[in-house]
Amino acid sequence: MTTYVGSRVPRVDSVDKVTGHAIYGVDVALPGMLHGAVVRSPYPHARIVAIDTSAAEKAPGVKAVVTGKDFPHLFGAAIKDQPFLAIDRVRYVGDPVVAVAATSEREAQYARDLVRVEYEQLPAITDMRLALADDAPLVHPDMHTYERGGHEIIPHTNCNTLYRYQRGDVEAAFAEADLVVEGEYSAHAVSHVALEVHVAVAQYDQFSGDYTLWVTTDRPFFLRDDLAGGLGVDGSKVRLKVAQVGGSFGAKGVPIAEAIAAVLARNTDGRPVKVELTREECLIASQLRVPAIMKLKTGVNKDGFMIARSADVLWDSGAYTAYTVGVAIRGSQTIVGPYRIPNLRILSRQVYTNKAITGSYRGYGTTQVTWACESQMDEIARELGIDPVEFRLQNGYEEGDSYLNGQIMHGVGLRETIETARDEIGWGSVDRAPAPHLRRGKGIATMIKPTMTPSSSNVVINLGEDARVQVVCAAPEIGSGQDTVLAQMAADAVGVPLDDVSVPATDTALTPYNGPVASSRTTYHMGNAIVSAGNEIKGKILELAGKTFGVDPDYLEMRDGEIFDGEGELLVTLKNLLARYHGEGLSLTAGGRYTSAQSQLLKANPGEEWISSIFWMLCTQAAEIEVDTETGVIRVIKVAASADVGKAINPLTCEQQIEGGVVMGLSNGILEDFKISNGRIENGTLADYKVATIQDMPEIVPILVESVHNEAPFGAKGIGEPAAAATPPAIANALFDAVGIRITDLPITPEKVLAALSEKKEAEPGD
Amino acid sequence: MTIHLESTINGRSVGINVDPTLTLLEVLRENLFLIGTKEGCGVGECGTCVVLLDGTPVTSCLVLAGDADGRDVETVEGLAPDGELNEVQQAFVKSGAFQCGFCTPAMVLSATALLRRNSSPNEEEMKQALGGILCRCGAYPKILEAIIAATGEGA
Ligand code: FES
Ligand code: FES
């Protein structure tokens, strides 16, 4: 029985956020704080010939000027390929070259403009399709010498990731298939546009050599290690204190402002330095979604069963790999979709280009491959003359099916997500002509995503003598309602009122190790750790109550701060029990740890266990749209978004994630469009790079499917990422339904719609 | 060089000498420590810096501090003066009309200004009033729900 889990309690950060009291990274200010500014490369690819900082150093208020030579270390998640400041060459427009700290932001910017950098331009590679050509200029000629993990690369080329997967005999199955559908799909670079810019404050202690940073991040321990790598120090020398995060969506995991602040702080005699990027810097020189070009070929038999699929995926990491290697590997596996296909072949290659860095973006590759997979699913269904919903149901994973690596899948509510989305949108009925130039249509798309596996979460729960509970863990609130959900689980696990539970801010020197707040993993992993620590604390309290009242603790129960005897009668409140020990003071602490590494659920074909996922995210969306055939403008009318959450710890926060995901998916899919020429982003402003406003919002109906997962805390899985992935293909499929055109390259802009409409008209003049 | 400002800020008269090149946003955040007002772009494109100037929402990053002289400025800090959330704030809490919360001060202020001006706006009017404020978390559906609830229609 739970008191808080499963209920729609208001978020614990409500008052702080509606009153403006929450302290974000941008709000952090320390005594004596300096401000930083960055000189960035104006060229996509160039050799640094000389840097003259003399005028900048003499400028008013300047306390430090730092260049790449001062920190000749490389960092990176899978390939250590990136310095904090360019060392001898710049690799994209916006690559940081020199950092300046001064007593005010204006002085720092003034001095920055006095720095003279002499460049020798180099041939640039700015189109991923050309990056593997024999004569392509190399972005990292020394790639083969970089320290890296176990993945494959193609040395002396731009290919920084090579991954292949094969099962069965794809060619034989294509030959046997009744229908083979082939297509090429592309997903573009989009920006996270977290409304809080990249920001950090850093301070250096000359005596201990320790760096302390006040940051806004979703992955404190990963960020700490990247920072240590770039600074050339041990991880123990870097401490991160995490403020409220004004949105991340995967953006705030690699050192960006943090790197600049830290290198400056090393040179200011202990004065803290704040670095706050401008919005333009965030758009052109922070991190984007990895663009992908996906060739997909699928064979089906006439009964509508998929028998073979081959995929050839090309990813563009931009100038440095950051978190993209995992995207290129895990993402490409997901191009199979949530479907049983016996014969498979995947080739995934990722290339460097002289463009902005890319990386993790809500879905970690899933949004790109879902676009290809779900667009093609629709094409196949239509060619076969099968209803797209039925086609998905017929091929979709069910509980107990085996995944690519033979893992037996558990907690698979796919069918119910498809059926509920279908019913909510009113599948099969469409008002096709509200006006002669307006046409309506409906489309459906689904998705699957694994979570980072294996990974672990640790927590320390403390019950103080005031009966208040602190959930000490490194899981920053990035906006997803995480604090609330963790507090709810802790309140029930310990048996105390939710109001008495707090989740203190993350501090890597105090909070135990946690994997990232990414991959929708926190509720599941940290939840399990909390349940274990919370139960231990509860056990200790019941023991104390038993001893105090001379009863057997096994018959006692604690709920909501009250302890009940075997008859269900109130024995004592927790507060009164603790008051009896007030003189000596009492503080109970328990640690909880969860790692998925040992789980039996991960069993798979020998050697392929790493492909397993401890749980699966599944989300189906059905969209109704209206397209204006004169302007090409799409209006999304309604989206029914059904997600399998395992168990909703808090239906309110689950709905928030789904609604927010749909808004982001819509925005990515039909509005956001970088104009990039020769590697240079030409529209690095929010006036020119359009992001959805409340006026673009369709009616969104979130639907929560609960396919309880046995190893999950209260049955709960994750929900942060899935909702953003299915929206663009659902819209594209609805567009086909409305007017019979198919856009395969994102975004779906009015220009593309008009071009496709006129092409269609020419092809069938009688229509 | 500085100029002298005499404004009413959250109901209190404030006199202050400031650099005339500063924006109202900078003065609020850096001189008066009213950090509830956020900066998302600094160039008038995101709406997170909205404050009420004589009751009307303005993007404070585009207003020079001098232009606030003699006028009435309201920031999010002024909405719950005695620790009592106003109706819009209460509705935001109840509906869960925020996620990261970075746009929330601007959203709450704009919605409050709208409802003062028009106690029963329709949905189009609500969307129009908030159309200039980005919420990347996509809290829009619940923001709309909250404003409807705050009009008393949502009950
Ligand atoms: S900060 Fe003023 S509009 Fe963005
Ligand atoms: S709640 Fe995050 S930007 Fe609106």
C-alpha cells in the first residue's frame, strides 16, 4: 500500500519556481567574482599561426588571458579528441581559442575583441556525405593516436565510429520477400535551446589544487571526469555543486561554459570566474543533435510480416565526438524499431566534419532513427494495403519476445500504447476538406528505446531527530519533476509524510555516485536505491519502536509518520517516538545502491549482453493535422501520445514529460531549421531559428500505459525521452494521409510541402 | 556617469543611481538583486525577462533602465508579497504548469497581467498574451490549463 506513489501530488519545487525563488546557474554570484569571455574561431577549419594577447592583457579590468597552450589535454567520452581551447587548429566556426577574465562582463568582452589571432585557412569538410571520400580533408589527422574506448574507427579517415550488426541472412530474405521497400531519410541538426544558457562559475584553490564549480548539469559525475580530463588533473580535484537547471534535454553534460570558467579560474589567484554564454554562442557553439542520413530497406511478405531489414546509417558528429559515439551505436540498433524482424543488417558510420559539436539530445539517437523507421513503416503498410495501425500491431514486440541480442524482453506495453493512441485520435475517420485548400489527415508512429545499461545509482537517506528525511543523491532536478518523484518514493519507502522529505542539491563531494540524469534512467535506478535504503531506515525505526514499547517489531508498520501495531491501531507517531530520545539525539542513516549489472533480465546471446536494456521505453503517437495546400503550412490539430511508463509514480509529472516531448517533437519536426553554409550557422538567433510557442501547440492528450516491470521500484520505468521521438513521423504520416505526399528529410517545411505537392500534381495531371 | 532613477518597484519606491547604458533587466538583477527575472537571450527574442511596466508586460532586456524612471515596475517577486501566492501562481502549482521553471516568472507575470485586464479571456487571447514567451520544456498545455483554472472557468 502506498500513500504517495501513484498520486498526483503537486511538485515539491512548485513554490520555488512560481515565485522566482529557485536559484539557477545564471543566478550564482560569489564575492570577488570575475567574468569571462571567449574568442572563437571565425573559420570552419584553420591552423592557428599566432595569437597576440598583449593588448587584451593590458585592457582595463583584465585579470587573466588563457590560450590552448596552457591546457594541452584532451577529453572526451569515447574518444579523447577535444581540448578546452584550440591548441594548434580550429575545427568549426565557434571553436573556442582564447579566454579572457575581467572584473565585469563588459570589460571581458572589450578585452576579448583586442585579441589578435592569425589563422591559415585549411580545406574544410562540411558535408557528411563527402567526409568519407578519398580526398576528403581530415578533421583529426591524428585520430588513431587518441586515447579511446573499445569501439571501432577507421584510422586515417574521418570515420570516428564504425559499427555493424548482423543476424540471419538478409539478402536471401529480400529475395524471398513479396515486397521490398527502400528509402533514404535524413534527420537534421537541432538545438536543445534550454532556456537557461550554458553557464558556470569556477574557483581554484592554489594550495590544494582543487577546482570547485557551480554548474547546471544533468550528469555531474561524467561532467566532473570530462573536466578533470581537459584540465589534466585527477577527478578527485574537481568538485561540482549543481544549481537548479533551466532545461537540459541532453545539452548540459559536456564541459562548455564549465571548461572556460575552469581554465580561467586557474589563473586568477583564487578569484571565482563566471562564464555565461550568449544565446548565439549556445546556438552555434555548444552542442546540437547529431544529424543522420539513413538508408533503410525492408522486406515483407504479403501477409504483412516483416522478414528482413538492412540499414546504412551515416552520422555527423561535427568537429569533436563528445557523446556521439554512443548515439551512433545505440541509435543505429534502434532503427529496427519495436518490431520482430528475423533477418537484419546494420551498418553505422559516424564522421567528423568541420561543423558545430553534436551529442546527446533527448532520445540519444532515437529521434533520428525513429523518423526513418516509422516513415518507412507507413510506406510499407500503404503499399501492402494494410492499415498502418494493424501493420504495427502485427509486427510489434510483445512481452517475452526476444530483442536483437536474444534478451527476453520484459515490461512491453507496446500493443496497448498503439491501441490507446489509435482510439483517442479516432483512427479511420477524417474530415478531409474543411475548406477547399485545407486538407486533413491522420498518422501514427511508435518508437522503442533502451536505457543506458548497465548503470548504477547510489543514495544515502538520513532520518534526522526532527523526523525529517533527506534523500542525498546526485540526481539534479533538470525540470522533469525528478525531485518530486524521488521524494514520493522515499516518503513511501520510509513511511513518512512527503512534506518531511527533501532532496538536497547535488554536490559531488557529498552526494554518492550516480550515473547521469539521462537515458530516462533516474526514476528506475535511483528509485530502486531509495526503496532499499528507505526500507532499511523503516526497519530501524520499527525496531526502536518495538524496543521502546516492548512489542515485536515484525508486527509493526509505519505509514505517513505514524507507527501502527498488528491490529492497525496507532502505537505512536514517529515524531513522538524520536522525541523520547531527544536528549541523546538520534539520526538514522542508510545507504542504498542499485546496479542493473547483475540483473538476470539482461541475459542474452553470449557476447551480446551489452546490447540488453534493463527496461524498454515504448511510446506511440497518433496525430491529426491540417495542411494548407496554398502555403504548405501544417497545423497540428491534435496529438494522442500514449507511453508505457511501467507505473506512474506521479501521473502529473508523467503527463508533463509526454506533453513537453510532443511540443519538442513538433518543434523539431516542422519548425526548427538551421541555415548552414560552409559549416557556418547563419541563423544563430531565436528570431531566425524558430522554436514552438504556445500558439503552435496542438491539443495534446497524454495517455499512461502501465505494464508493470518486476524489477522496477513500484513498477516504474522511465519517460523523459520517448515522447519527443514519434511526433515528427506521426505528422509526416498524417501529411501523407492528407495529401499523398511524403517528406523524407526533416524538417517538414512549407517549402518542401509545396514542392512535393506540385511535383505530385505534375506526375498525375488528372488529379 | 550615472543617472538617477525613481521608480516604484513591487509597490515600494526605489531611488537608485545607475549607469544609463544598463537595461532594466540588468538593473533588476544586478543592482536590486531581483533575480526572479531571468535572461534567456538578452536581445528580445525569448520572453523570459518579462516584467510589468505600468501593468503591461515588456521584455526588460530591451528597456533601458532610464525608461523605467517614474514608472511602476512589477516583477515576480511582487506577486506574493506576504508569502501568499496569487491566484495565477496557485493555479500554476495545482496544474503543474512548469517543468524547469526558467520561463515561469515571465509566464506567471504575463498571465497575471492578462487576467487583470480581462477577467475572462478566451483561449486565443490567452495564447496571444503568452505567445512571446518560449517554454522549451513544453509546459504549454498545463500553462493554458492553469490560466483557465485561474479565471474560475476551470473549476
Ligand atoms: S532575455 Fe529578454 S527577450 Fe530574451
Ligand atoms: S518550464 Fe522550462 S522553459 Fe518553461
